[in-house]
Amino acid sequence: MAGKIQLRLYEELNDFIPSDKRKLRFAYPIDKIRTVKELLDSLEVPDKDVELVLVNGTSEDLSCLLRDGDFVSVYPVFESLDVQPILRVRGQPLRSIRFVTGAKLLRLTGYLRLLGFETLHSRSLILERLFA
């Protein structure tokens, strides 16, 4: 397969590409690349760090075949946006957000728990150690 794609990597995935291409859309040759997985391998981007891949605006898995002229966007873990309904790379998001709060943050602990975040208060840590 010969040709080029338009590629954009987001956030910390930019660390894997040259600084002049970071946070920009750029042309990338796909002469020996057939799939998204092969693209990530050629860039030395670990697929364990990739949560979402869009090819021409559609969520795709790592086996998606690339064609000349495709626009590929590669995203890392989403911290505050639930993308689970559109994930194709894996079935579950890479991380779940959890918090540990300090002694003077009991009210914040309660709010975080009300919002559905797994939150451990430092007082709970002390009690767990005492009764473990």
C-alpha cells in the first residue's frame, strides 16, 4: 500500500513524535503500513496508552485498514469524559478515577462520593490499619 494519511496525536501521546509535529495534523507515509496497530508500532506508541482511535471521524479498532488520504486521530486516556459508548480499541476505559483525601477534607470526600467517585479519606486509612 502506498500513500499518505493525515495524522494527529493528542495530549501525552505527542511525546512519541518529533516536536515539530506535536499538537498538529501532519502527513504520514503509509507505504508499509496497513492497519492502525502497525501505525502505532511504527510511531513506537504503546497501544496500552491509546484509548480511542478515530479514522475519518469514526471510532475504529486497531485492526482497521488504512487507505491513502485517511485522517487518523489518536487519543490517550480520557480523564473526565466518558467515551465508553464509542470505544473500539478496548471494551473498558483504561483508568477509573479514584481519590484519597486528607484529614481536613471530609466535606470534599462526601461530595466526591456523592458524584460517584471512589474516594478514601485519610481517617479511613487509619481506621483500616487499626482494625486490620
